[in-house]
Amino acid sequence: MSYSLPEFLAHAVALEHEAAERYLELADMMEAHRNDAVAAIFRDMNRFSKMHHDEVKARAGALELPRLKSWEYRWSAPPEQGGEEAFDYMLEPYNALRYARENEMRAREYYRSVAAEASDPEVKRLAAEFAAEEAEHVAALEQWIAQTPRPAMAWDADPDPLQPAP
Amino acid sequence: MSYSLPEFLAHAVALEHEAAERYLELADMMEAHRNDAVAAIFRDMNRFSKMHHDEVKARAGALELPRLKSWEYRWSAPPEQGGEEAFDYMLEPYNALRYARENEMRAREYYRSVAAEASDPEVKRLAAEFAAEEAEHVAALEQWIAQTPRPAMAWDADPDPLQPAP
């Protein structure tokens, strides 16, 4: 995974664009369910991703970036993958925040691994910088998660939907 | 999961659009690797998805369709999720075909479950019809898979990459 600069920038552009789109979805969803506090968090995250996207585009300048396959940059699906179930699941602010954190962690690990393996010094420098930004997002989401009531259904296991979470 | 007609049509439009896009990616990838036979299959699948998409749009007519969240209709990621690994993995026509089949099966199951649970008779009828179309795609992909050499690395398990598949 030792990228050229255009390859790396293409990944960063796609990743930030994808993140911005997903934060907008999450914000709209929270707003529709009258959770303005969590909607505001996701709108902030959307803005950060967009700004980062624009910075990376500016850095790319006239460089021609390769086209990527969708699975090279997409956010993971919510843990209850699929149609309606995922939707219901995601309506809980706690789950939506954890979902966002998962994806920010994936992005952070991605940038870290690029930084570790890059032979191009500019790729190394940029990837380390982007990893640090993602780490800040993870930390911010963790703070919010700590302040958000946990729903009855737990994240990792749901042995019996009628039982409250331990 | 008992949809109104506009809700159901929104899912079908999004699902077919997503499938068309992914088939185009797969076709381009196969073509770049000089596998014209498999590229042609994916171009056919792309065309079928597009046609189906357009039919559903025509059926929707002036109905206003709700906006969906991305995870309500997206193709799954390849099994070796992530960046470069998924890409390498998908370069094998056998894996790409199995990946496509997985997603067609998901679509078929989705339409079947809607047909089973729908209370609106028109939703029930359309969902059953769409499920039958997806079943044809699954069958076509299965035929191609049977004719495609299996790569050394197996789909479900890769206990040791140096060992050939059993």
C-alpha cells in the first residue's frame, strides 16, 4: 500500500466526500426525529469533512487523480445491515454516534497505515496529518457518546430484545 | 416492512441504480485487465439494471418518492473489505462474479420479503415480479461461475495463502 501522491489524494478526496455525505444523512435523520443536539454534531462533522475534502482538492491542484472503485473508500454499513432494521437501529442517537465513530476509526487506521508504509515523503507527511485530524474526530465523538443515553438494545449483542441492556 | 407504493418504488429505483453503477465498475475493472469475456457479462448486467431502473421510474411516474439513506440499498463490500486488498481480490473474475451473485441474492431476498409482507396488492405484485428478475440474474451468474476457473485463494476461507484451494 505504498501510494503515489495522486493515488493517495484520490483516496483522501473520496473518503472525505463519502464521510460528508453520510454525516448529512445522519444529521437529517436526527433532525427529522427532533434530536437537534445530535443533528448539530453531525452537521459540524459534515462541515469538517467538506472542508477537509476541499483542502485535499486544493492540494491536488492540477494533478490528475485516478478514479477509485466504490469499495475503496465507502463507509461501512450500520451493524444491523440491510433495510428497515438498520434504519430503526440508527434512529437511536447513541447508535448513530457509535456508527460514526467506527467509521472515523477506520479512516484514522487507513491514514495511519498509509503513513507507515509510504515511501513518498509527501504522502507520508500528509497521511500522518490526516490521521491526526481523524483522531480528533474520534475523540470528539467519544465525548458525545459518553454524554448520550444508551438505548435498551446494546451495540454488540442483542441476546433478547425484551431485556434491557446490562 | 410493509411499504406504501412510493416507499417500495424508491427502494427499487435506488437498488437498481446502485447495481448498475457497481456493474459498470466491475466491467471497467475486467476490461482494464483484458478479460473481455467477463467484462461483457458485467456490461450486460449493467444494461439490465439500467433498464429495470428506467422501468421502475416510469412506473413511478408523477408519484413523489421518498429519499432513502445510503445503507438502505447499497451493495455489500467485497468480502476482503477495505482498500487495496479488496481491489486485488476482486481482480479475479471468479471472485468478481461471486461478489455480484451475492448482491443479486441479497436483492432477490429483499424483494421476496417485501412481497411476502406487503399489504398493498400492487406492492406485492411488483415485488414478486422483481424478485423473479433477480432470480434470473442469480441463475445467469451461477452459470458463469461454473465456467470460470477458480483462483488459488478460496472465497470463504483462506487459511494459508501459499496453499492452493482444496
